[in-house]
Amino acid sequence: MKNEKKKIGLSSQIFIGLIGGAIVGLIFNYLIPQSYIRDVVFVDGLFYILGQGFIRLMQMLVVPLVFCSLVCGSMAIGDTKQLGKVGVRTIIFYLITTALAITVALSVANIINPGIGLNMGNIQAADNVTVATKTSFSQTMLNIIPTNIFYGLTNGKMLQVIFFALFVGIILTRLDDKASTVSNFFSEFNDVMMEMTMLVMKAAPYGVFCLIARTFASTGFSAFVPMLKYMGSVLLALFVQCFFVYTILLKTSTGLSPVVFIKKFFPVMAFAFSTATSNATIPLSIETLKDKLGVSKKISSFTIPLGATINMDGTSIMQGVAVVFAAQAYGIDLSMLDYLTVIGTATIASIGTAGVPSVGLITLTMVFNSVGLPIEAIALIMGIDRILDMTRTAVNITGDAICTTVIANSNKQVDKDTFYKKFEKDAI
Ligand code: ASP
């Protein structure tokens, strides 16, 4: 958390990269006539090499980052054995809300159609964009089980990597002290990968500048509207999840007032919004649930940290919308099976996303890979991601708190007097 100031600085830099890239791209498109210098040296030379170099750095992170963070994530799940039924129910609830969130995202995105009009397929035709070949349902299911994990790792078969990582995490929990060296190795390697991610993200302003400049040099103004539509779709889907899905879930499964809940929990949402870091909100969330909403710490001290690690509904909403955006921008048709695959992989990506800023963008590459979408599309949305990251983090932690309240209520661990007690506007 000590880098928080720097991170905010970096987001502004990325945003400046986006705006700068758009301006330079537009100047190239409208004001500079076709020439060797413009097209070969800049657009297909410098911009292409630096932009692609950055994308390759991001791709380099995916397999090790997801692998380590899933091993650690499933070690955390392994601990739920101690909590028995509560643990299992919490995890099921988390998975269901995440799947619901992606469904909301896919529906909103299919109504707004954010990527239509971008025609990236034409621009990128020369870039050897790799699009995976489609396979049948039974084969897709079978392909989750690796026959050789090293093949899966080296070829970026993300579902196989996930399957194996979850397995390793579960076994490590079972072996406990007997495998503490291996467990520590994965936790520490996870830290290494997080640090590497932060370093690679430092190159993001330049990478985004080059990628956007190249896009706008080729598309002109027609790229603006789709990007705004993408942002609008993510925000709308986040709003629906937070103020409809969650409130209905809370009301129907506990009878408690969603209005009281949101009012009292709002400072925690504001804190998550300003830091874009689920992990940082854990203490405040537990305290608020206990002091203002009467939710027993016995439950929340387990479910809130677990949720901050594995339950990212807001992140998966961004990923769902991004999938539709990219598919439309590149003119790729997604089948029903593709959508189901997206629901599955984005749910798992949410487990693999650490509760710190921007990681949702890295795990997005894994969702794109699963349905054969070009990773290049992520560059388009990266420049405007910070504000979405802030908003989705607020939704991420609200999802954890709603689930915690539902589970606690079913265990008679919510003090209704405290829940409905008029709250003073005390300091947070
Ligand atoms: N910033 C998010 C969180 O901390 C993760 C992400 O979506 O990048 O919850």
C-alpha cells in the first residue's frame, strides 16, 4: 500500500498516454499526408514495435501470475475446511454472484454493442492476430484436464493451468506443514509476480500511447464513440449488479433492508473507490459490518478476506463487457458455447485476480485467450481503465459484504437491533 500515491500517478500517466496517443494518431490520420516516414517509420514501425512489445510483456506475465495466484487462492479456500459448512456455502455464494455478474455484463454489452463501428479487424489484418480454432463442447470440457501440464503451461492453455493450480493449492493445504517449503515458495513467487506486474505497468503509458496512436492513425474519430460506449456499458452493468442484483439477493434471502445496508456501507464503498484496492478495505469492511450492521466478526473475519481474494464481481463485469467489445471491434462472432466459456473463465479469473489496482486487466488476457480474442484489444481499454477499476473495486467489496451478511444471517449472526439502529455519521 505504500506505493499508492505512485499508482495514482501512474494511472494519470496512462490516461495522458491515451489522450496523447489519440491526438497524435488523429494528426497522423487527418493532417499528415501518406508518406514513408508516416506509414513505415512511425505507424508500422515505432508505434507498432513499442505497442506490441508492451503487449508481449503483459502476455509474459499471465501464465506465472495466474498460476501462483490461483495456487495461493486455493490454499486460502483449503482453509475453509476449518469453517466447514459456512466455508462451502460462502464459496458457492461467491461463485454464483460472480456468474450472475458476468451474465449481467454480457447482457448489457449485447444491448449497447460497444465495439460496433470500430472495425479493428481491417486494421489488424496484417498483424497476424491469432484467433483460436473452435472446438466442440465435449472436447472443450475434456481439454480442461491437462495430459501434460508443461504443454498446458507453455502453450498458455489457461483452463488446464487453472485446473492444475487449483489442484496443487488444495493438496498443499491437505499436506499443511509437510509441504510448507512448497507453499512458501508459491506465496513468495506470487509476490515476485505481483512486483513484476507493477514494473511492467510502468511501461503502460508508453505502450498505450503507441497502441492508441496507431489505432487512431488508422481509424480517425470513429474509435471514440465505441470507447465511450464501452465505459458506459461497464458502469451501467456495475450499477445493475450493485443496486439491483445485490439488493434483491439481500432482501429475498434475509428480509433485511437493502437501503439501510447501502447507506451504512457506503463509506467502505467510497474507500474502495478511492484506493481501487479490495485488500486495503478488509479492516474497514469488517469493522463497518460489525459496528453498524451487526454482522458477527466470527463470520466476517473469514468471509471478507476470502472475498477480497477470490470474489471479484465488479472485475468480472468489466471482463464480460470487454469480451463483447473486443469481439465486435474485431468482427468475431461468439457462439453460445463461447459465452458459457466466458462465464466460466471470468469466474475463475475473478479468483485469480488479486485485490490490488489493475490486475483485472492482466487476468482479462486469460479470458480473451479462452475464446480466441486478440489481446491487442486490451490496449484500447487500458487508458480509460482507472476510473472503471475504482468503480469495480467498490462493487467487488460490496459483493463480499452482501454475501457475508446473507451467510451470517442464516447462522443467526446478525444483530438486527444494530442493523436498524440509526447511525451517527461517525468517522471512518
Ligand atoms: N482493483 C481491483 C480490486 O482491488 C482488482 C481489479 O479488477 O483490477 O478489487
